[in-house]
Amino acid sequence: MKNQTHRFAARSLIALAVAAAFPQSAAWAADAAAENAAAEPAPAARQGNQLETVIVTAQRRAENIKDVPMAITTLKGDKLDVLTSGGQDIRFLSGRSPSLNVESDYGRSFPRFYIRGQGNTDFDLNASQPVGLVVDDIVQESPMLKGFPVFDVDQVEVLRGPQGTLFGRNSPAGVIKFDSAKPVFKTEGYASIGLGNYGAKNAEGAYNLPLSDTVALRLSLQSQNRDNRVHNNQPNAPTRDFEGYHDNAGRLQLLVKPGKDFSALLNLHGRNMNGSATLFRANAIKKGSSELVDGFNYGDYPTDGANSQHLRTKGANLHLRWDLDGLTVHSISGYESADFYSRADVDGGYGAAYALPMGPGTIPFALETADLLPDHKQLTQEVRVESNYKGPLQWIAGLFYFKEEMQIDSIAFDTFLPGNPQKSSYSQQNQTARSWAAFGSLNYTVSDKLKLRGGLRYTSDKKEFAAKRVEGVTAGPFQVNRDSSNVSWDVSGTYELDKNSNLFGRVATGYRAPSIQGRLYGLGDRPTVANAEKVLSVEGGVKQDLFDKRARLSASVFQYRVTDKQLTAGSGVVNQNQLINADKVIGQGIELDFQANLSDSLRLTLGGSYNDTEIKDDKLFISYCGGPCTPTNPAGPSAGTSRVNGNPLPRAPQWQGNFTLRYSTAMGDGEFFALTDWAYRSTYNMFLYEAKEYKAKSLVEGGLRVGYKWDRYEVAAFARNITDKVQVVGAIDINNLAAITNEPRTLGVQFKTNF
């Protein structure tokens, strides 16, 4: 009777959570709970359709996702295959987890991540983000490292909420964690090739080879290529064709395991990408709305500026592990570097001297820039010790060191100088960041049903910065140094209602180190500084296996408060950012993750989130666009400014949803399958202020992958953005209503073999 009471209580909580997050699903949730209580399936049927157990390492240990007291989404297998089928870069993750948004003003490089509304719209190459990216246990701090292609990956984990205790600084919003497939002691591998429209040619493969009983090697390669698909009809333009790319990456791993007590894993990886920078399309936004102008043609881009981009990254890391009596010791050493060049026509069209408009109106000025990262390197070292004995108390303790050095060059070009184009001026930034931390966590099993956790981390940061501006004469270098320290903590727990249902709660803090920026636009400009931001987050929810483990649901509610929130404001009239701190930002919301094996043939996943964010600073006002936009916030005390108190965070849609459905059936000697995926997001402000032209419309995008598997082979056809909906998703707000759009529909076929 007691178990039945627990079961009923858990199902009632689930129904309430689903109803709160998605009111239209309330009736479905109640019916499903009633059906589950009334009719248990036969044991044989239950076993055949059960979901596999999901193991995550969100707490730096391998655990069942149901036992981890935080909101987590994982992606792997077929879902990753369909999302990357068209050669997509890492932005394919956007909307595929509740509360996750990903975008870029640079194209296939420099992705910007947002979790629960928190992100950073800064386009400087030293921009810090509140979402951490961790690849094979190595933090990827630079924006240029965050876009490494996703291939031969075991699993992607999206950890929502502050992760300051175990993953360190600059993760107050959350962490996205990638785990590559590791070498194993058997010969295996796969190869995949794909062809698509716009001349797309994609290839991917991995080969795992045991060299002996104690040494194994795994080589993973990917090549993504596409022809140019946008043309410039102006005869004297320096660049005539755009949006093609050649993006090649590889990873070599060597595992040495001489016995059960020690292993060493060496990981070498690199990327070489050449292509186009994002196209800023002048006067493409219809005045008074965020619609594209009538007659907009995606394939046409008249511009007087040059456009090119390349990114080269390389890295190595070494993981050492010792399993001792009662202890496991980890040493993780990492090195990363990046070389980046991106040049684009920021004004997005032709200058007035040419009198050749794109859309209604001409371009009254020339603005063309190049951003370079000619020198960058990052070093990290972590030593972590964890308990491995049996008992109610388990613990982790460790030390972490981080050092990053970089040089950033920002070059301005003037289209109308003799010998077009000529470099007219440039600014240079040099930054060295050092950080060290000591951290630990305790897990205590109070009873069979109640488990508690707590963590603590001390972080010390030091940043040295210098910037100068050259316009015939030199202003600077202007030096700024900032030191900061922080103690982050978290307390969480899980309570087992029954063997299939866990309640969880978590209170956590996070921290983002001070930021310094020096993209000096004129000789009189000076670097700007944003103070450290701190966040306190509270969340709770339920994780439950349903229908005898044929379905799984996770529902959570959360609220957070950020003090001294780091934000980025534009100047309104020039291509420059300014760092600012908002007094406070409040966020709250609801998240849902659901997956089910509906039958032998049908598998479904459903996710969604509601995020309500608000900037609370009645003294904060910023410059709005320099041109013909329509700002709607109250006017600030200075001309051309808006008050942003009460606004949501930029690029933070309130509603997001995702859905996948996979159908498969035996056919001949193999299996026919079809998988469709859809993602929805509601509107958002593109900038801190609100304007009619810069409020992105809601967007629905879907994909489809249909194919046939037999023996070791697979052939499939795919489509991405199958509705071919193209609309404004971002902008440059200087003074020409320049739009950034999403990508049009892509189509193609793939062939894959496993061995």
C-alpha cells in the first residue's frame, strides 16, 4: 500500500509539472498517468521496449542521470546523426535542449551559447561567456575553440544552472560537455559520405585499432565542404561569391593500459576551416517590423567589401588515471591554440558614392573590418582525487590551473581610399589571464531513499590587459589589470519516492571573472571593464521512469538572481562594444524533458522550456541604433539612448520546444527508418534595448532523415529546414537596418558503413 501511495504521488507531481510547463498537455499527462496505473504490461513486452539507462558524468563520476540532482539533457546516437546530417556546425544544438540557444555573428566560428537566458552578445575575440564548454574534460575558454566540429562523439551533456564547484569559473549559466568516443581493445570503425545541394560534400569516419593487449589507437576524421551559394553581381567588387567553406578536423587518441590500476590517454586534435564570414545584408529589414523587405533574394548580395575567414586550431591533452586502494587519482593536462582571421563588410552593401542600393535606400558610409587572433594559447592542468571505496560517504578533491595568452588585431578598411581597399587604421589588444582553484565535493547517503551532496570551490583570477589604437599616430597602449577571487558552493539532494521516481533539489552559486575590452574605435577611446558577476540559483524537480521504463520524464522549476550582470552595449553609430554591469538580473522558468518508446517501431522525444528574464537597474541606459529603427523603450537622459530596466536579456526567447519522432520497421533483410525533428523558439530582443526592427520573430525549423539499414550498411536521404523558411535572426544596428538571416533548406543523401 505504501509503494502504491508513493507511485500515485510521483505521478501526480509529474502531471502537475507537465501541466504547469505546457498547459495544453495537462489532459494528456493525466490520461497517461491513469493508463499506467490501470494496466501494467506483460514482463516480456516491458523488457523489449525499455529505454536504455543514461549514464552521465555531470558530477565528475559516472552516474545514472536519474540520480543526479540537476537538470541535464543528453544527445547521442540517431538524434546526433540527423542533426548533423547536412554538415551543420555546432549551432545545430540550438533549441535541442530546454533553455539552450546558440547563435553566431561570425558564421561557422565563434558560437555564442545561452542557457536559461544567460549568454553574451559580445563580438570581441576575448569575450567571456557564462556558459562553459568542456571537451574531453578540457575547458574551451576562447570563443574560437568553442566551435570545434562534433564527430565520433559518444554523448553531449547539457548541464543547466551554475556549475562553479566542479567545472570552475565562467560557468554561472551552465556547461555543455562533449565526450569523444574513446579507444577500445577491438578493431572497429565506421565511414560516412554525404552529398547535398549547393555542392555539399561531407565525409566522416573513425578507425579503432588495438596495437597490442595494452595499447589501442583511435583515429577520427571529418571533412565538411560546400560551394558558394550567394553571388555579388557588382563587377568591381573584391569578393564575388560567398558562403562556401572547407572545414576539416581530426582527432588521434592513444590509450595505454598496462594493467587494471593505471591508464594513460593521449588526445591530439586540430581543425582547419576556410570560408566566408557572416553576411550582413544592408537595408534588408522592413522599417517598423522585423520582416525582410519585399523582394528579398537570399542568393544576391551586392557589396563593395571583401569577405573571407579562416580558423586553425590545434590541441593536445593527456589523461592519467591511477586506481589505488580506496582512491582514484586523475591528472588532466591540456594545451589549445587558435589562429583566426575574419574580414567582412559590416555596412553590408555599397556606399553612397556608388548609388547602388540593396533594399530601399543607399549606404551613407563605408564600414569594413577584419578581426584577427594571430597569437593565442591556453594551458590547463587539473589534479583530482576521488574516493572509490564502498560506504555512505564519497568525496572528490582537486586543484586546477589555467593560463591563456592572446593578441587581437582589429583592422578598419576604407573602401573609398585609393587602391581600394586600403587599411586605414587598426587597434590591438593583448591579454594574459591566469587562474587557479581548489575544489571539493561530498556525497552522503543518508538512507536508501535520501542522498545529499555539497561542493565548494575557491577561485583566484588575474587578468593583465593592454590596448592601443593606430591612425597614423598611436594612442596607447592603455593598460588595465584586474584581480578577483570567489568562493562558489552548491548543496543538493535526491529523494527516492519509489524505485522509478526521484525528487531533486539544488541551491548553487556561480561566478564569472571580470572582463576587459579594448576594441578602440578612435584615438580618444579607452578600454572598458566589467566587474565580476555572481549568481545564486535555486531549482527543484522530478525525474521518473514511466510505463515500466518505456518512458522517462524530467521536469524542473528554477529561479536565479545575478548581481553585477556583465552585459555588452553597442555604441549606436560605430562598430564598437562597451562592457557594462547591470545591478541585477532575475530569471525563472520551467523545463521539461520527455522520451518514450511508444512501440517496437516508434520512439519519441519531447522537450520544452519557459524562461522569464528581467534586467533590474533603473539607472541603466544605453545607445540605441544610429539609423532609422523604431525604439520602444522609455528614452534615457541623453539623446539617442533608451532605458532598459525591465527588459528581458537579449537573445533569450521565453518559449522553446523540441520534438523528434523515429519510425522503424523490418524490411527485407534490413530495416527501414525515418526520423523527423523540430525546434521552436519564440521572439527575442536582438539587443539590450527593444526596437520593432530588432525583435526577432518566432521560428520553427524542422528536419527529416529517411533511410534503410542492412548488414553493416546504411543509406539515407535528409533535409534540414524543410519548410525553407528564411527570416531575420540577428542584425547590425549601426544605421542601415542590416540583417543576419537563418540558412535556407538543405537537401542531400548519405551512405555509411560500420566495420
